[in-house]
Amino acid sequence: MFIVKYFDIETESHGEVYYDYDKACNRKRILKQKYGVKDITIEEIGTWDKSTSIAIRWGIEDVKLRAEETKGLKLTDQQCLKVLKGIHKTHDADIGINWTTIDCGIENFLDD
């Protein structure tokens, strides 16, 4: 979970809005572009305790490499992110995310 904190001197408004990271970034962009707010921070709350848990991360570079190796495709960062989001949305926790699920995610992206 993330908090968007801002303070606008002209309107004397400030706020804390709770969003996932993508929505927090979008909110920050809107506050800057539409309302001219300059001092905006995004803070993560509820972070992982690294002493008691693990996190395995897959990134756009993994998808790029796999798409090129298996399909001969050169995907953009934005396309790779769409693949990752699709995998995240539909993955099976019993299987996890692996090269096979990355391959399936690429196929699903290409089918759309």
C-alpha cells in the first residue's frame, strides 16, 4: 500500500490518499499536471520484513529476454509490463511464476 502526500501552498490543501503503486504514480502525475502541485511524495507502507519473509521478483528484462530467445520478438518496456501484469493477475499460487508461465503470458499478450 502507498500513501500520496502533498501540500499546495496556494490552496492550503494537503492529503493522504491510499492506492496501489500504479495508482499512486498516476495520482502524482495528475496532481502535478492538472493542479500544479509541486511537493508530492509517495511512501510505501506495510513493507516486507526481510528478516521473516522472501520476495522473488520478475522484471521486464526477464520478459524481454524470454520473448527474444523463444519467439524472436523485441518487445518494448511497456509491452513487457503488460505481459507481467497479465501474469500477475492470472497466476496460480500453487505453480508460481516460472519460465513456462512467462511463455504463456507472452502468448496471451500476443493473442490480445
